[in-house]
Amino acid sequence: MTGISRRFGDRRVLDDVSFEVRPGRMTGFLGANGAGKTTTMRIILGVLAAHGGSVLWNGSPVTQSLRQRFGYMPEERGLYPKMKVGEQVAWLGQLHGLDRATARRNTERLLDQLELGERANDKLEDLSLGNQQRVQVAAALVHDPVLLILDEPFSGLDPVAVDTVLGVLRERAAEGVPVLFSSHQLAIVEQLCDDLVIISGGTIAAQGDREELRSRYGGSRYELVVDDDAGWLRDLPGVRILDLDGPRAVFELDGAGTGDQDVLRAALGRGAVRSFTPVLPSLDEIFKEVI
């Protein structure tokens, strides 16, 4: 998507939003509440109209027939509580254009993958909230979508269920499907995503490959492990110690004085150096810095 803008009345909620979700890549879409994530997803899906910009698929405008092949899991769950799980997922597959036999076959496979095969004949309302969430994932995947968009897919899932859903999503990405998902659970995003898009106040604050972003926002933070106490680092100009535990120290360089090679030479001059490595920030640290 490129140059997307959207207003609600006089309030501009998206301003020149542009990013790419690449085939076979898991793209984490992050932002605080009200940053514009759900509005962006709804514009991609055609639920909302953009007031400027374009949503493109392989360089061409997205059509309604193509959108029918997208998979979407909304944050507000919308399945029918009194309908049987298997019947409901298969019916949704047929609404997306599958024939009845294919819809049933896909449903059976997905429910087995999501460890819900034995609950196919249960009503949705009889399942726990976590299992209802897994059914919602199946509903988004049943028609073999060419693009998958998931809004808070891990909400309410226990760690075992998270691992189950992660496995299914990774399998789809490995098949070449672009996956865009939002989540406030940054540890899961860090574990799952290949690329990151961070939105703040309706504009893109940062985007790119996960490891490239970690390097970009890593600054000059290092970990040093020596044989003796590393407290002597305090005496070096431009060094700020963040964590010190005997022979291990994590520190930052301010860029105006001592460099990383100066620290390494000083350490070697005092004895053996067991390790000296850059410390890359966590996704949580990058998110807080960008926002």
C-alpha cells in the first residue's frame, strides 16, 4: 500500500501510510491503541475506503474479486456461538468460493492442525475462549487465502495454544503467503515476525527487516566478560555502565570519547577477555524508542 490517508470527520487517522507485505514473510504491525492499525487493515480489505493513496497487489490495484481470496481475522470476533464448529468453518469456506467437498476437507485438516478435531461437532459457545480463538484462526484460513491479515490473533491464548497457532501460521508463510498481523504481545511478535511496521499517530514511524531494525536502533551497547572485576570501565571517558556483575558488564558508548576498539584494547591490557559482543535491543525497547 502506498500513500494511504483516512479521516474520520475532521480528524486525520492515517497520513501517507506506505508499506509492503512480502510473499512468504511474517510482518508484525505494531502500534499503541488508536495508532491506526485496525483502520489500515480494514482499508486493505475494502471494509473502509481510503481518502487518498492506493492498495496494490503485485503493482496493480486490488479488486473485489481478489479481496475475496484474502483471509481476515478481526479483533472483534464474529462467529456464531450456537453453530457447530466444523459446520461453521466449512460454511465460511463456501462463502469464499470453495465447493462443499473442498471446504469440508480444508476444515477437517485445519481443525486437526489446531488440535480441535475432536470438537468439530461441538457448538462454538461450548468451547473455552482460547479454543474459540483457534476456531477464528481456522475461519481465516479455510479458503487457502493468498494474503492473511490477523488482528490480535494471540489474544486469550495460553502458551501451548500460541505455539500451535504459530506453527500453522509459519506453515502458510513457508508456502509463500504474505502474512500481516498485529499484536500487543511483543515477545510473540519478536519470535514470529520477519519484518516489522511500527505506526504511531497515523504515520509510519519505522519499518524494515527485524534484524536490520535491531541493528539500526542498537546504538553503541556492548557486553564485556573478563576474568576479573570489570568495574574499571567506569574510569573510561564516554562509557556508561548499564549492568555490572563482577566480570560481566553491559555498557553504552556516547560516541564522543572511547570507541569499542579502545574498550577491547583496555580489557586485553588487563588480562583475558572471554567475550566482547554488541548487544542488540529487544523489540520492546525498539517500540518504546520509536513511539
